[in-house]
Amino acid sequence: MVLYMGVRILVVDDEEDLCEILQFNLEGEGFEVDVAYSAEEALTLDLKRYQIILLDVMMGKISGFRLARTIRQEMKLATPFLFITAREGEENTLTGFSLGADDYIVKPFAVKEVVARVKAVLQRSGINARPEQEVLSAGGVEIDVGRKMVFAGENNIMLSKKEFEILHLLMTNGERIFSREEILDRVWSYDVVVNERTVDVHITRLRKKLGEYGKLIRSRPGYGYYFDIR
């Protein structure tokens, strides 16, 4: 499997459900994804941090077209961007490309198509995927991804499939905090009905199995869990 670890994407769209779907699927490919629900919110961010930006056209006071013009002409950023919009028609498409867009995707669309187009733009820009690490190691805990084995110090730790997936998720993402809801979305399939308490139970078991290394799985009250790699 190849992942785009370290490649940061900004999704700018006022449809929260759509942002959530795009974020979930893009993060599943290894991307780091931030969301802004308006052009105004996007302009409060450090746009130089992103390798690619997905823009809706029709948003609040500042449209996606105007934001694109700001990015290109005022901020002088060469960051690739794609329009994802309900505004179809030749005139709108030509406007998008005249503003420097790398692609123009009309809603409704298949999420897999968006992911494929994002990857194509990145490849044209010289940003390529890299293989998923076969072995992850931090703080004395080691995951052999290929063999699905976990070591805490010198001890081989036997984990359930869900415990392994939670640990892998946390270690792969450094010190990023995952909410219980995010962990449920990543580890449990949508056709399984579980609640957020299930995450707490699995984390408790995981910490216990890791022994003294269990303390590396930290929690931040009100936010969620992360792996302390220091």
C-alpha cells in the first residue's frame, strides 16, 4: 500500500457533510486534511502549508473564484487547486481554468473520482506517494505492519484486530489527537453499531497489554487520544 503521508490538503466548502466525506476518504489515503467552511475562514489559515486546495465556487460573501484569484494574484502562491462545484457549463469551467485551476469537478461526483484526480494533480506537480512503513517504532513500542505483530520493549504483545488497528492509527499519525468518533470511523465499519464507550474500553485493554508502555497512549479530556512519541 502507498500513502501520501505528510501531504496536507485544505478543503474549502460550506457543505459540512461533503467536507466530512472528503476528509474521511482523503485521510484514508494517508493525506493530512484540514477543512474550512468558507473562503473567509480559509483566509485566516496559513495557506502556504498546503500542497493542494479543493475549492467550492458558491460560498458566502467570498466565492471560490474570488478566493482562487486571491491565492494566485495577491498571495502569489503556486499551490495546485481543484474546483469542486455545482456550477457547471463551459463558461464556469473556462473561468475556473483561467484562474489557474488544475482541475474542475462538477457536483454530484464520485468520491473515488475526486481522490483519483487529487493524486493525478499531485503527480503532475512532482509530489508522489511513498510506501507505507513496514515497521513503526516509537517510545519502545514497535509495530511490524506486514506480520501484524506488536512489541513493547522485548515482549511480543498479542492484540485483537481492533486493538492493533487503534494502535497503528495512533502511532502512524504521531501526536495528532483523534476523537472517539474519528477512531470509530477509522476502525469500525459503518454497518457495525457501536458507541464511543467502545473506544474507551479498547484503549483501556490496549494500555493494559502494553504494560509500562501503555502510558504512551495519552488522552486529552474533551478531545480524544494520541500517541506520545517523545
